[in-house]
Amino acid sequence: IFSQDFFNKPNEIIKVKIKPKPLRNFIFTIPEDIGEKKIHFIKTVLPKVLDYNKQILAQRQRLNEINNNLISNRTLSKNDQKYLKSLAKKYNVEFKNKHKIDIINKLLFKIDIIPNSIVIAQAANESGWGTSRFAQDYNAYFGEYTYDSETGVVPLKRGSNEKHLVKLFSSLDKSVESYFNNINSHYAYEGFRKERYKQRQNSIRFDVKLLINQLYNYAEDKNYYS
């Protein structure tokens, strides 16, 4: 949908408070030649994406604080243990009988931002810039599949031998949250997380083009689950 220049805006970077290599300000610039319909779509979806990325950065900050406390005190409070357990469940990280530092490291590997331009591009592609039936009637902006009849709707063009449904949501916020959780936890996107982790360790900014190259499964393999 967008050109490579669009994905490589020089100001698309993120500010975080964690050490040792924080990212700078993460600003999303709307291209000047984009149509009114698309501008409206971006202005609708982008605030939700920004909010969720902020939540992720807050989670990372707390994980780093918990890690520092664990190293200093060799123990964790009940609240911190409960927090780790809840995140481990959400992001499919094994918790039982695992060292807490290992759990934290695995969570930090999975819990990280997804550049705004990537999220917007995938939402635009999957929802036809918010005009699809799934987006307008079911808040389904990312084309996520499910096999749960209580959380999905049958695609009109589904083949006779296919069983998948498109996952529906009560709000756009929930759709964005599900997309982030999908990319950050499903095995199909392990390559994306590895590339993102490598870039975070070695650079002050994300190379969006390299990250996009690791999301080929999103288009080719629709069998990802909630």
C-alpha cells in the first residue's frame, strides 16, 4: 500500500526510558499526497496504536524495574510475582518452575513496540482503509482468523472446505490489542521478534524495512489464532 520511502521516514523512532540504548522520539508523519479517506483512517487508527505502544513501553519499564529489584534483593514482592505471571500467561511464556530472571528476559524479548507505520499499513491493507464489512460491522481491522464460532464471523467468500472465521471485536481498541498480542506472541512471527530484538540491542532506531520482511507469514499464512 505504501512505498518503501513511506516506511523509512527518518523521524519514525521511539523514546523509551529503559537502558542501555533507549530509542528516540517515535513520530508518525502522514504523507502529503494521501487522500482524505486515508487521512481519516489514519487519524482514527493511529491514536489507538500510539496508546498501545505506550502501554508496551510501560510494561517494559516495569519489567526492567522488577529485574533490577530481583538482582538487588534476590526476591520479589507478591505484586511483582503476580504481574510476571499475568504477562507470562498473556504472551505464552512458561512460568512454572522457571527462574524469574529467565522469565523476565523472555518477556522482554516478546513485549516490545511495533512501529506505527507497520501497524497502520497492515490495518489499511486488511480492512480496505476501514471500508470492509469486517471493519465497519465487527471492528476487525487486521483480518485475524479464528475457529471459535463465538468470537468470529463467517467470511462471505470462504471456500466450501474452509472452516476459518474472521475474529470480531467489541471496539477498535480491542482489535489493535489483539493484533499486537498476535505479533508479539504467536510462533509464526518469531522471526519478526528476533529481528526486532537484534535491532534494539544494536541500534538506537528500528529499521522498519527489515522488520516488514519478517512479516511475510501475515499475508501467506492466515492460520494464526487468538
